[in-house]
Amino acid sequence: SIKKKKKKSADTEMSKEEAEEKAVKERQRAKRQQRSVFVLCAVVMGRPYDTPPYIPEALAALSKHSFEQRASMGVRDEVKRVCSEFKRTHTDNWEAHKKQFTQEQLEALEDVVSTPHYYA
């Protein structure tokens, strides 16, 4: 009976250690994600009125974080803000800028900046 109790407590301790390790890994992942997203946001915002070839790919990568469940609200909000700001600053000459995007990249950007239609 004593051996069973010791074994049970050892299993419980192991579970606590595993849970702590998992929590540490999740915090590290969240920090890496936040840094990566913020760097991409800075890259996009660094060219406010033109569209270098790397911007469409950066926006498509950012858009994935807009709807990711594990992303913090700060990350999601920043992605939405940057995509909206990009669209706003490129409105005047959008037809020319739009040509640099693939259809998938345009759809990814529109998914972030468009307002959902709940009654459609």
C-alpha cells in the first residue's frame, strides 16, 4: 500500500513537471510568434505608399495570425491594424498595387480587413 502511494505521488509529480514544461514551451512559442509578427508589421509599415515585391507575401503571412486561436489578442489586433493601414494608404492607386498580389494573397488581405457580414 505504501509503495502504491509513493508510485502515485511520483506519477503526480511527473505530471506537474510535464505540465510546467508544456506551459514554458507555450510561453516561448507565444513570445516567438509575437516577435515575428511585430517584425513583419514593421516591414510592411516601413513602406507606406509603395508595394515592394516582398510586401504581398509578408501580408499573407501576417493574415494567418489574424484568426489563429493560440495567438494573443494583441497579436491579432496588431495584424488587423497593420493590414487595414496598408489598405488605407494604398487606396489611391490600388489598381496598380493590386497587380503585385496573387489571388490567394489578395483574399488573405481582404479576409483581415473586411467586416464580416453576419446577416448575409
